[in-house]
Amino acid sequence: MRLRHIPGSEDAVFASPYVLASPEQHRGRFGAVFGNENPIEIEIGMGKGKFIMEQARRHPEVNFLGIERYPSVLLRAIKKQEQSRLPNLYFMCVDAKLLPEIFAQGEISRIYLNFSDPWPKDRHAKRRLTSPGFMEAYGSVLKKEGTVEFKTDNQGLFAYSLASIPEAGWRIQWYTKDLHHTDAAGDNVMTEYEEKFSSMGNPICKLIAGR
Ligand code: SAM
């Protein structure tokens, strides 16, 4: 993602009522943030937030938490949420590697990874959000029957993930290399990157993994 520094974005992000400034304080008690015990789903690397906002709108019976590490990117989503005021959506400005410190075991029902950075060089493989280290972190916060849903147009990252996820002890429950031409296309909510890359003719890959 192209990053443009937005002066003051950090202050604006942490001042928003929709941002959990110290998310680890809610560990094991995130239901209290939403005022209910509905299932919690998170999107890691949510960018400007189109996907998670539409999911929250379509599923009021689910609580959503968007995770993005760059304040200047998160600010765009916050501005939209300050207008929409969806009661089942909050954000955190943190790195996904901190997930086990933020959530208790089994607190999360589903994790979405959408168009994660591919990190094509071998020496950066550990930074890929489907690498074994991250899969272990997801396993420590997900419910036993919880799933990870991953979409990308990057063929290299998708091939890597089809191998790295089972190597980390997970099972690929379903996958496609052309999501927009499957029956699942009807329920699919497109992300900003998905709109851009599919309009260029790139097929969209998706997998669902569980344990
Ligand atoms: N999901 C959005 C979409 O599909 O339009 C944005 C995709 S963009 C390529 C990837 C986003 O993930 C960036 O905004 C980046 O800052 C964020 N990101 C990458 N690694 C992350 C990490 N370890 N923790 C939190 N966010 C991360």
C-alpha cells in the first residue's frame, strides 16, 4: 500500500472513540467493549476499511475489530465510521504480531486476511501474514472451530500459503483460484485492493483454513 504521511494522523487516530487505544486492557473481556457477547471477527491489515465496514453493516449479530498498523491508513476508515457509527465495529492501530497479548485463547471466531503484503523475497518470508509464526499466533486467539479466510490476487503468495498453512498444522477446508467465478461470489464483499486488481483482469484467489 502506498503510504502518505498525514500530519497529526496519530493524534487523530488515538483520539477517536472508535479506536481502542490500549487494546490489551480488554483481553478476555472484549464483549464489554460491544455491550454484548456476540462472536468477534477481526480483519488484519484492513487498510481503508471498505471490507470490514460492509461486513459490519451486513452482520449486526457479529462484532468486528479492524486491525491496521499504520495510523495514516487507519484514519480513512475512522472518518467513514465516525459518519456511519456502526455499533458493532471498532479499530486498533497495532501490529498483528501482538495478537496473543491482546486477545485471550478462544476469544475470536474468525480472522480475515485480505490482500496481505506479499513480501516476495525469501528473507522476508516471516513477515507474510500466512507464515507459520503468524498462523501460530492466530491459533492462540481463535476458538477451536474458528477459521482464517484469506484472499489475494498474488499467485506467489497464494501458492506459498497453500503449503505454509498445512505445514503449520492447519487444514485447508476450501480454496479457489478464481473466486469471482464460483458460487461464493454472490456473498463476497470486495476490498479496495480486490476492486482494483479484479478490474485489471486478475483472478482472485481465496482459501479458508481451520484446525
Ligand atoms: N486489506 C486491504 C485491502 O484488501 O484493500 C488493504 C491491503 S494492503 C496491501 C495491506 C495492509 O495490511 C496495509 O494497510 C498494511 O499496513 C497492513 N499490514 C501489513 N502487515 C501488517 C501487520 N503485521 N499488522 C497490521 N497491519 C498490517
